[in-house]
Amino acid sequence: MQRAILILFLVLLGSGPLILSEFHITLLNYIGLSALVALGVVLLTGVGGLTSFGQAAFVGLGAYASAYLTTATDLPGWLTWAGGSPWIGLAAGLLLTAIVAWLLGALTLRLSGHYLPLGTIAWGISLYFLFGNLSFLGGHTGISGIPALALFGLELKSGRAFYYVIWVMLLAAVWITQNLLDSREGRAIRALKGGTVMAEAMGVDTARSKIIIFLIAALFAALSGWLYAHLQRFVNPTPFGLHIGIEYLFMAVVGGAGNVWGALLGAGLITILKQWLQDLLPKIFGASGNFEMIVFGMMMVLVLQRARDGIWPILARLVPPARGSRLVPQGDALPRNVMPQAGAGILDVRHVFKRFGGLVANNDMSFTVRAGEVMALIGPNGAGKSTMFDCISGVGSVSEGEIRFLGERIDHLTARAIARRGMSRTFQHVRLLPGMSVLENVAIGAHLRGTRGVLPAALHLERAEEQRLLAEAARQIERVGLKDSMFEQAGSLALGQQRTLEIARALAADPCLLLLDEPAAGLRYMEKQILADLLRKLKAEGMGILLVEHDMDFVMGLANRVVVMEFGEKIAEGLPDEVQRNPAVLEAYLGGVE
Ligand code: ADP
Ligand code: MG
């Protein structure tokens, strides 16, 4: 069904120039140009959660670079070879945009919360004024006499001829974006919105993913600008101002920023609506002015209130969902790490302190974990166990003390660097991507076991590796007993199963040390038995396991050694039997009642 609709859409699109009037061709051309920019916004804002108001400035960069190079008569000697050709103009525009976006991204992407959107407004305005004030760019008058594109010796002078160039490029961009999102790099990108802590703990370089989507969005915008310049054959700063940048964001939000097709829908709706309102409103008000902006503003409020995800999901619901592939991915096993020798010390925590202001959450904690053993960390709520996990895994910083993993000091390393060294963890408060399938969530755990980057992913040239990663994820899902839920959305699982998913995700990293924070909470009796069996098997394989758990039967049946914490301090350590009889432990646990 979905495929049929797509084919119908493409056929209609393809036959457009044969049947439509000049007016409608022009309209569709502008929709295509806007959709290209909005597609970047979908990737950046809708998927990646990074709000940008400044995309119009990148459109301007692409437009002006080519406009200047193809019209300038006073190019310096070393640059004359680059003059005159729109295609060299395109290359120059993309290169310039990449450099500018990279610099701006390096400066602004580290900003959090509201500061990033404010940053994008700032550079959006700066670039706009730069276009208007540089005399070699024609100031506010702009540049005219830009040559038409020529393809295979054919000059594309009319909008009708240009139509295919725009739409082929747009559809190629849609294809690339969709490919990218459906890949190892894409999972890292989709984790940016609400999952950075988890992703970093799985070894994902989230700063890199941010720069990547920022660059792609900027390049799509620049491409749109280049097309615009050679379609219009005239540029001035007006279409690259901040209010147009807001309009692009608006298109993505109204159309549906979570889906690539939302960009096309939003661009279509807004462009048509704008055209219509620009005709209608001045007649109603009896005066000229940009009244459509007022309507857009009200529409935005309405969409944000009534349909946060935009209009695309509402339309998509009308069509039965494609069942997609429900085949369990098969593939060769990935190479595995060599496990340390059983009994060898792998984790060494020495006199670690963690302070939150005046609160000492970890107070002089010391213990070790050996390969092939389960070390249980127990203690009442608030004792500091999860904080200890954060210190060890690099999710939080250590205030004082030393942590060694496989002989190397790691207390100053990032979570990502520690993950790379063979440690993996779960979270007490589950951290997963609820809208993604169980399979994809677990595949994030295998991130470090793949190497193919953005370009192969965008062209889907990394399918062999992707298949192996997914197959590995599927094996771990089967191992923890979640096989039946493999293709369900992670957010639809019961809480206990979500915890189990996290174990599969941690295992997909092929760790030699596994940190499990309350893995059995919310599990039923049988599920606990399955989990206990699994942990016993992992232990026998030589994995070291550090386990926080409240279910004492579960802990005592599994643990080789136990460390007991209270108020951030270690109050006892020993074999399960010893610890259970220790008066200090009984006091802490049962409040003195026996
Ligand atoms: P446990 O996992 O043993 O139940 P936690 O490690 O979660 O305990 O918490 C230990 C103490 O540290 C608690 O008093 C908690 O309120 C405090 N704490 C944990 N995280 C933070 C934080 N980010 N900021 C301030 N206090 C915190
Ligand atoms: Mg805890």
C-alpha cells in the first residue's frame, strides 16, 4: 500500500511538466526548493533535537557563492578558472557552506537548552547583513545576470525545464537522508534527542553526530540556494533573512519534523498557503502587508497545541502501516574481544569519593571485581550505589580517588572512552529510545563493533556490516528472552522487559565487565530465573559482573562476593553468607529488627 502510494506520487510528480500550467510549475519548483531546506531541518531539529532558525543563511551562502563566481568580471588571476561555470559554483558553494557550518557548529553546538536556538538566530542575522553589506555581492541590490544551468548542452532557461533538476535532487536528498537514518550512524543520530547519556555510555560520539547532521542540513540548504540562484538568475539578501529561516523551521514543524516526508508536506502546505494568503488577506484588510505571517504564527500555536508531531503522522495513520521486515536478522558473528583470565582482577576502586555539594554520596569506597565473578553491591535506597556506577562508567565524574580497569586508570576518562575499553552498563532508570524498535535499541549497544561511517550509510553501501550488527543485536535479544518483542517499539514494553532490553544492549557491546543496576526490579519470578541463569552463564564465560539488586534471594544465589553500602560508605564486605550474618548489615537493612 505504502509502496503504491509512493509510486503514484512519483508518477504524478514526473508527469507534472507535461500537464501543468506555468503558474503551477513555478509553485512546485518553489515547493521543491523549500522542501530541500526543510528536509535538513527535519534531520537537524525533528530527529536530532537541535533547533535552528538560521538555515536561510546557508541557502544564501549556496546562492551567493555561485552567483558571484558565475558573474564576476574581476576575479583574481588565480581564480579565473572557477568563473562562469554553475557547476564549479555549486562545488564552491557547498565547500564554503561546509567550512562555515563546521566553524559555526563547533562554536554553537556545545550550547545547551535555549542557547543553541539563540546562537542560530545570531549567525542567521550576521550572515544576512553580510550579504547586504558586501559591495562585491552587490549590496542590497544583489547580483543579476546569473547564467542558466546547462545540462548535456541543453540550457534550462524555463521553470518547466528546471523542474526535473529540482525534484530529482530533492528526491535524492530524501533517499540519502532515509538511508542514513536507517543505519549505525543513523541510530547514533536518533539517540541525540533524549538519549545522549545512554549513547555516550555505549561508545557513541554524540558531538560528532551533532556536527554531521548540522553539516548535512547546511549542505541541503546551500544546494537549494544554488538551485534558486540559477532558476531565478538573480539574487538579493531578502530571501535569506531570519524570518525566512523561521519559515523553514515552521514548514518542518507543521509538516511533521519526525519524518522526511514531513518536510515535503510542510513545504507544500506553507508555500501554497502563503501564496493564497498573500492574494487574499490584503484584499480583506484593504491594505498591503505581510499579513500571512500573522496567520502562520497562529497556525504554529495551533499545531503545537493540537498536533505536536505535525500533520504527516495524522496522514500516515490513514494508511495501514507497512509491516516491514519481520525476519530475524541473520549474519556472521562479529569478532569478539579476548576475555581476561578468570579470577584476574579487572576493576579496582580505590578510596573513591563523590560529592554533590555538601552531600557525600560515595565516601571512601574501595573494592575490586574479578573476571568470572559476580560482585554484588547492596545497601538501602540512597546508599550511593547508582552514584558508584556512574563514577565507574564515566557517566559521572569522580571527586577524589582512583579507579582502575584492566590495569589502566580510568577515573578521568569519558564514558565513551571507558566503553571502548570493554565496560558496559545498564541504568536503574531505564534509558532507551522509546520510539525505536527493541532491535534497533539493542543495536546501539553494538555501535563500537561497526566502523562504516556516514557516506557509506547514506548510499547504503554498508549493508553487509549493518546486517552483522543487527544479527548480533538479535542474538543478544534472544539470549535475554525478548525474542518475541524484537520488532516492537521499546517504549511499549513493560518496565521489567525494558530493563532486560538494557542488558541485551550492554551485552551487544561484548564487554568483559558488566554493570547491572537493579536488573531484576519489575521482573516476574520466571523472568528472574531466566535472568539468573543468563548471569551464571556469562560468569562462566569469564565476564566480570557488578550487580546492584534489592532482591536478596536473587543476589545471594548469584554473588561470589558482596559489598554493603550505607550512607555512601562501605560497611561490610565478604562472602554472601558472612555478610548476611554481619550485625552492622542487619542493622542497616532491617533497622535493628531481626
Ligand atoms: P542508590 O542507588 O544507592 O539508591 P544513589 O546513588 O542514587 O543511591 O544516591 C545516593 C545519594 O546521592 C542520594 O542521597 C541521592 O539523593 C544523591 N544524589 C544522587 N545523584 C545526585 C545528583 N546528581 N545530585 C545531587 N545528589 C544526588
Ligand atoms: Mg540506585
